[in-house]
Amino acid sequence: MLSYARKLFLLYWQLRNRGALIFNQIAFPPGARMRGPVQLRRSKGGQMSFGQDMLLVGSTTFNRAGINHPVQIVVGSNGVLTIGDCFHMSGGSVFCVERISIGNHVMFGANSKVFDTDFHPVDWQARRAKMAGESAPVEIGDDVWLGADVTVLKGVKIGARTVVAAGSVVVSDLPADCVAAGVPAKPVRKL
């Protein structure tokens, strides 16, 4: 049973998060729940769509798995982010400047990150010239589970039903129905 203070805390974040959605002109998906601080930002021209029954947890009050920052979902002015039904995320970040597609029944463990951009160029002269980094679409299939602290980088496809072990860095495609682990992540067994 939730204490009065915890219920009040939950109500505060629900109202604050819904207000941010309205301010950013983001449709609130049916059955969505947001616990703790959740930062959703969509630049003008960017597109963001969510399926039903989404759960975003941005505080250790609601998940003791070691969340170290709020949920942050950001879509740039040319970005297209599509998230399917029953998406669960604790802490972590999704940053989309081109295209990120996340399937149904996908879970992101605490502090997992998905980026479709390098943010900054590798070349030092391009960085000095303030050029944008390279970007490439990311696709995450249905029923994928990213363990805690997983990082998924640009241009990656993760096949359906794949589990990515905690702490892994995904830099290349992963097939469906496997467990992947490591830096860089590689399939270690079939499911």
C-alpha cells in the first residue's frame, strides 16, 4: 500500500509530465504511465508517436534498479521516432535526429541509451566548424529486452526477441532470437 507522501509524489509527477506533453504538443498515449521525472522534447518538424500501455520510470522511488537520471526522449527537427505498444523504460535516453523505430513489448533496463547520431563528427576540423555528426536509422524489433546500461548506436538493427546483456554497446546489427553481450555486443547464444 502506497503511503500518502508517495501518492502525492506520484500525482505531482503525473501532472507535471502531462503538462509537458501538452506544452510540447505530444499526444498522450492510451494507458501510458509516467513515474518520476520524464523529459519528452520534440523540435518543430520532428515526429514522435507512442503505442498504448507505455511505462516510463524516471526515479528510484519507483524502480530501485539504480536509475541515475530521468527518462529523456528527444526528437530533432527532422527526426521520426516511433515506439510500439507496451514499451517500458527506466531512466535512460532516446535521442533521434533521423529515424528510430522501436517495436511492441520492448523493455529498456535502467539507464539504457539509443542514439541514431554521433552528435559530433570524428574529424577535429569538422568539430571546430560545428558540423553535425553522422546519423543513421535504428530499428529495434518486437519483444527486445535491453539490459541495464546498454548503449545502442546509429545504424543498428536488433532482431525480434533478442536480449542484450547489461553494459553492452551495440554497434552492429544483431539477429533475432539471440542473447548478445559485450563491447561491442555480439551474439553469444540462440534463444
